[in-house]
Amino acid sequence: MERTRAALVGEARALTARHGLAGFTVEELCERVEISRRTFFNYFPSKEDAVLGEPPLSLTLEEEDAFVAAGRHDGDGISPTLLQDLVAVILAQIGRTDFTREHAKQYHDIIHREPQLLPRILHNGEAQLRRFAEVVARRENLPPDDPLPRTVVYALADITRHTADEFFGDDTDRPFAELLLRNLDIVRRLFGQRLDPIETAGNP
């Protein structure tokens, strides 16, 4: 099923890059992947969804349950392996995708050609991050409105995006995982510093 899903995304993006969204039908996409139209709709509700593929941090129910179960607490703080497990999730998700400079350029070109996809990309990404923050809250035994899960998830998402920009640049040949771990270590060292109360009177 994962191979079929990946094939649908790959072919949908290739067709969109060459012909635009209006330049091919679901039936034509299915012919290229050698599946039926009915099977297609078991994977995606529309060809636009096939082009967009899976949003970031998409976990199966089994992966979600395993991530939640891995939380262990010795007191009121966050579980000691939260960062390690979050990084493992990020790298596992990236490992499932065609994470290459060529495919990143293709995706950029598709958005440039079909700008109406951008709001959906932003909406889907935001919804997925909120959903993953809820999973982190469950793991850490925190209420849904606690700011910690959302802050952690959004901060890691921003660092991951920054690392992807660096990885796809022309001035590095270092593996993505190595760059991500380096960048996270920089942030960890920064936020490991002491922060005394700061006068905020008059500031918004």
C-alpha cells in the first residue's frame, strides 16, 4: 500500500509539473500506476490530494500508540526521551519520502504553477502540527490547552524546515540527519542557558 501511495504521489506530481492540474484526469493517473479509479479513492479523495501527498508528521495509529507509550515520567517534568523520540519520528517520516533536491524543486515548481494549492498546503500542515501536538500532550499527560506540546512541535517543525533549506542548498553535501542533529544541538545549548525574569512593562 505504501508503494502504491508513493507511486500515485510521484506520478501525480510529474503530470502536474508537465501539464498542470487541469491537464490530466484521475483515470489517466490510474492508468500510469496500473490501478482502478475505485482503488485510487481508497488512497486520496482527489488528484489535488495526491499531488500534495502526506503532510509532515503523519503517523499510523500503531506509530502513534508506540510514541505515546514511550513516555516515561519520574516526576512532574517532561519525559526524558521526548526530544530523542521526536527526532526519530521526524527522520522516519523523511525516510519515507523522496527527499531529494530534484523532488524538492519539482514540488516548488508545482506550487509556482498551481498557486491555488498553497492555501491547502498551509492548512494541511497547520492541522497536522496541531494533531501532533495533541499526541505529544497525551504522551506527556498534559491537558490539551497546555502550551508545552504546541511550542515543542512548532519549534521542531521550524528547525526541520530550516534544515531542509540548508540541505537542499548548493553549499553542503552533509546528510540531512547530521545537519538536523547539529542544528538541534545548537538550539539545545541555547535554551540550556539560564534566563532570569525580564521586565516586560510597556511591551505588547
